[in-house]
Amino acid sequence: MLITYIRSSSYNNYEFCQMQYFMTYVLGLPSDSGKAAERGTMVHKVMEVLANLKLFQQENPKRKFLETTDDVLKKVRVKTDRLMEKDFVEELLDLSYTGYRKDSPNKWAPVDRKEISRLTWLGLDHNNGQFDPRLRQILNPEPHFDIEIKEDWAKYEYEVGGKPLVGNLAIKGTIDLVTTIDDDTIEVLDWKTGQRKNWATGEKKTYAKLCEDPQLLLYYYAISNLYPEYKNVIMSIFYVKDGGPFSMCWDDNDKVKFLKMLKDRFLQIKKNNKPIPISYDRSNFKCTRLCHYCKNKWQGSNKSMCQYVGDYVDKYGIDKASHDLKHKDFTIGHYEAPG
């Protein structure tokens, strides 16, 4: 299977369903987000804008107005003394809710607007604002990373459309927020509005499991490369409605452990020529309730998208399927935030 990079979400997605991974990250087939995921995006956007406004304030301490320009909320300008006001946060929530809702395939109701407000305030008010970006020293809101893994095992060589594709595996992604604690220490904040659950296994993510979580270790490895001047990195993942914050600290031994995990997953995906669905008859609730590709038909066919692609791979092989079924606007190696 073609693989040129691994992002934080794709690592875990392969464990959840190999077929969904293939359709998403190799074929680039678009899928609609569920309402819960979109609500989470709306909450994250408000946190991002608040962090950007706080960063503007740090860099312009004498300005009476704070400003930032966002891809969804557009230009946001507010008096400095309003930054901490509840009404201002609700205004941002209105902008986020309206901005994402207009092109959404989901149906929305006033109860959804109330829910994104509830989730946002759970995050902002926790422990007297401990994770409120307005009360933090902001280093970088929503930093992107694209880091090449310079190991022999990370090399790849494919032929795509008759042309060679050669390079090294990269890790790509976007982190919610990086804040400064002191001259030696930074803290990474990652807000989660969903369940504290491993969807592949159904198990609850305990603190011990979070310390071994590939996504969090990937973030740690990335941040350590982006900000090598800081000796200490705290990783805090905040499940706003399912357990609150969990904070971990790692060291160089964990970088070695992560690279071993990454190598195993990379080689596993690379040699996979027949991605396996969660269930061959697509009857599992994860297929029928959670997967866009199982809930929607392939255009011009009476088969679900997942079944159509699976049958195509069986009949023609994964290389031809990767060429013939790839979305017309998708490019191998393409990454689009968030990660």
C-alpha cells in the first residue's frame, strides 16, 4: 500500500479499520464528519482564536484593540478589556457555529449551539481557568509540523502513474496549542470533546494507556524537533466531558520508543496489499453507524463505497485500485490541517 507520511490521526485510523485508512489516506476519498466531530471543530476554533488574540496581546501590550484573521471567523477585532468577557466568547461561538454550519451536511438545532457553548466553558473554566488560553503564555497556536524521518527503514520507492516516487517517510500534523511555562519548559495542550476511548478496541484510555498512546508520542517527538531549545515538554490532553486533563512528561527514551512504533506501523502498512474492513459483510455497528464509506453508495453503483473499493481491490489488485479509484483532486503526500 502506498504510504509517504503518517499523521497523528492516520496512525490510529489504520488500527481502527485498514479499509477506511486506504480509502482516506491512499485514495483521498472525501467523507462527511459526524455532528459530534463538527461540534468539536467549532469548539477548537474558538480556543484557537482566543489563543491568537492572547498572542497578539503579548506582542502588542499597549494596543487598545486585539486583532486576528481566521479562515472561518474572518477578521476578529476586540477591545483589549473585553478579551476576558463571557459575552465576547459567546460572540466567537456564534461566529464559529455559523461559519461551520453553513456548508455542513448535518442538520442543526438550537440545542447544538448550547452544546458547543457548554463544551467550551468546560474547557475554559476548569480548575479556575488552568487551561484557558487567555491565561496562558502563548508560544504557538495551531502549529503545523512536517518532519522527515531520516532512517534507513523510512525510505520508500513507488511508481505512481508511470513516474517514480522516492523519498523518506514524514510525520505531519497540527497541534492545538503550545504554551510557555518557563525558560526551560513548554506545555502542549490538546482539547478533546469526544469520549476517552480507543475506538479500535473499545477500551477506556487510562492514564497508563495515554502514556503509551502513539498520537501523543508523535506529538512529543514533533514538538521536541520543533522546539529543541526547551529541555522539558509537558503534554496535556484534556477530555473536556470525559475525565478532564491528563498530563504526561517524556524523555529521549520515549523518542526511541516512538520511532520503533512508527517503524512497525510504516512497514505494516507498506506491505499490506489487501486492506481488511472491520467486518467483511459491513454489518458491524462501526461500519453502519460510524463510517461514511459504508453509509453511502459508490456513485453509479448499488454498492456501498467500502464494498465497491474492496471488490475492486480483490478483482484488479491494490496498485490498479490506487490508480483508478483515487479522487481526482487528491495528491499522494497531500496534507490538510488539522492533523
